[in-house]
Amino acid sequence: MSDTHSSSSGAPQVKHLGQQSALPASPEEAQLDYPANPRPGTLYLVRFAAPEFTSLCPVTGAPDFAHLVIDYAPGDTIVESKSLKLFLGSFRNHNGFHEDVTVGIGQRLADEMKPKWLRIGGYWYPRGGIPIDVFWQTGAPPEGLWVPDQGVQGYRGRG
């Protein structure tokens, strides 16, 4: 759960931005910050790309690598990028199947931030010879929202 709190003016205060923050030990311990949307009432898309995301295989403990792309249309709040970076980094010691990790990230952001729309693409690098790509979204994008392709090529191996 987010530990963002309000100032006397009612504006949300962020916990991580401008502060030294340690990498959370687990995704459950990570606290995401959700400041007010600076453009309320405007339909726009925000994209975060994490091309070097890592977690651990829940069976072998070996590292799994992915390129994550998170797209969302803000509602009343946005996710602060440093807190998101720390949250994603907390998966380095987290055991989880690709499906659980990808969908879990998307669901947590959607549940806490309450965007107008959110999608996540998890483009996992192969282990055992099979790449696994996982996609999740909250529903159809709002009418009029420009949603570009995520731009991540399917795995092609060498060549």
C-alpha cells in the first residue's frame, strides 16, 4: 500500500523523490507514490519501459529477464517514477512465474493508482528455449486515447 501522505494544503507528498531510498526487500514491502495528475481532465498516455527487469524462477531460483512496457492513461493521480523504479527493482529477489509477476505488477498499479486505463506487456527472454510474453490490461482504452504499439519485437534469436 502506498505511504504517500498529504501536506497541510492537501497535496500528496511523495516518500522517495528527493530522498535517499533503499531498494525494498520484496514487492510487498515496496511503497509506491501517487502524486496528483498535473493535467487533470486531459486524456493522455504515459509509458514506462523497463528493458532490464529481473525476477527469479520460482522453481530453480535462476534469474529471469524481461523487457516490461507499462502504458496508462492517468485518472486523478500518476505514479512517481522513482517509487516505480524501486518497486520494479524489488523483484530481483522475488520468486514468481512470468504470468504472476507481469499481471501482478499491472494489477497493483491499477488497484492503487486507479488510472482511466492501464496495460502492461512483459516480454520475457527465453530460458529453456521458449520466450514467454505476457500481456494484461484493465479493459478497452478510452475513446480518443492514442495508444502506440509497444515497440518491442518478438524474440528472434541471433540474426
